[in-house]
Amino acid sequence: MSTAPTADRDQTGLFIRALRYSDPVVRALETELQQEYVERYGDHDETPVEPDEFTPPHGQFLVGFVGNEPVATGGFRRHDDGVAEIKRMYVAHEHRGGGHARRLLAELEAQAIRAGYRRVVLETGVRQPEAMSLYSSSGYVPAEPFGHYVDAELSRFFTKDLDVRLDDA
């Protein structure tokens, strides 16, 4: 898989590369993310994830870098016909508040459009108010529950129709 940037560095200094979900850089950030879940919810995220789900043509996993430091992750995988599921959005603590999550989310949406998706869904938790705020302010609306946490009291589900015209420009 190419490690070329998927987008030029933006005003925050973030540049984004597609990496395999099994890449050591991704695994290290995933370990940090899982520790955050333990701190917020008392346990790891137990959603079944197969690394190949995040490979083209049906998925992709992105890592945002500031300089040579990996600071943000997120991916999408096929959820249903024309629908991608965004997973594993995370920004390292010391890099929060700089717009990296918003930038990564926009790139995930753009890549999902390129992969042929027209809508995205995601699940997050009530103990992640900053994530819920990001999604709401990025045009996501509440969705019907789905997946591993369909009946989880602390889970919230969101969806967004993608603006496919963005890819036509």
C-alpha cells in the first residue's frame, strides 16, 4: 500500500497517509485509543474488526502526521451497499484542539466518495462528548443503532449523506 500523502499538508501542519490497519504506526495509535476507551468506559472497544476491511476498494485506513509524528487515525469499511462505516477515529492527547480530527474526518469522507460510497455511518459513545460535537458540527445526524453496540446504552449512532459533487470538482 502506498505511503504517499493523500492530501497536502494543511494550515494545521497535518498531512495524511493511507496505511494498512496492521501497520506498526497504526497499531501504536490503536493501543492509545483502546487505553482511552478503558479510561472512559472501563473496557476496550470489542467491535469485531478485520484488518482487510480497511483496504481498497471497500475501505481505507488513514493516519495524520505532524512532521514525522503520527497524531491522528481513522478508517472506513463497507457497511452496506453504498454505505461506509467510519471507525477508530482518534487524535493523540497532545494534538487535540488543532483541527486534526475535523481534517481527518473530511479526508475520510472524500476517500469514501472516491470508493463509491454515498453515505457514512458511525458509532460513538456518550463519554466522548468532543466526538459527538465534531460529528454534529460536521453535518452528521442521529441514526438507527447498528452493529456490535446496537443495544448499548452508552452508544450513539450517526449518519451523513456524502456530497458526491465534491469528487466531481
